[in-house]
Amino acid sequence: MYATLADVKGYLSIDTLATEADVLLTRLLAAAEAAIDQHTGRSFAVAADTTHYFDSCAVSGQTLFLDAELAQLTSVTNGDDTAIDVAELRTMPRNRGPYFALVVPSALRWAIDDSDAEVAVTGRWGYSVAAPEDIRQAAIRLTTHWYRLKDAQVFDVVETAEGGSLIVPKGMPADVKQTLALYKRVTL
């Protein structure tokens, strides 16, 4: 979860007690988080460990190339069913995730020579364990944008009291797009 219902209600200045808007806001928040993931090609705020399996095609020398971004490494089981101490592994990048590869020290090797052998990597697969603050704010902003659109009679032009009109941009607000552009995953 990137943001909470209380975050959204606070942004909208809605009383924090339960309201009839809660169901709609909760649904819009889930949709906003899915839209953020789709727009960036990433998953933020991964809550549970899962395991990915790798064969010899993922290995180059001492390096195991991962098939997705890894936010947090929990355990690794080598192809010969022995556990590898995660403290012995070097992550790539070295100092912070998301990680795209694991390197074993020169004293070890990836044991996946057998055609049935696989390395099991368990952890939180995604960009981050907790959503970065700007992603949290983007989720709140997108949710509130969609919530306010429910009261607009026409979704691309809104009349103002002065007789003019205000163009409501379709899709995501520009500030949300600008934030998400920083996280957009580039694949080759």
C-alpha cells in the first residue's frame, strides 16, 4: 500500500471518521496504485516474500542475473540445495536496491550444472519495500484528482462562475506524471 485512506481524506480535508466516501476513496486509491505501477513498470511497497528460481541461463561466472527488481534479499538456496549466507553475497548495485544481480565470492560458485538444478532466491521482489515519499504523494494526488472528477458534469471542460471555462486534463495530472517519470523503468 502506497498511501492510506487517512492520507487521502486528510488531503481532501474530509473528517477522519468513517464516511460514505470511504468505499469510493479506497477503490480509487487501489486504482491509483495500479496506474502508478503500470505507468512506471515497477512495483512499490512490496509486503511479502516470494521465491524466484534461476537456471544456468541466468549465470555468468560468479554473477546471477535476476529476472526482476529485488528490493530486499531474504535467502538464497544454491542449486545443490545448500543455503548460501546472504551476508556473503554482493548485490548489484552494491549499496541500495533495487538489485538486479547477485555475486558469490570467489570461494563459492553457483551449483546449477545439472539440468534440473535451480537457484532459489527469496525476497521482496519490486522497487522498494515501502513506497518512497514522492510515490506516496503521487498516489494521494491521483486518487484525489479522480475523486474530484466524480462531481464534474463534463470531464474535459468545466464551467466557472465567471462564465469562462476550465479545461480539466485527461488522464494523470501533470505533477503526478512528472514524479512518475523519475521512476519509469527502462527496458532494453
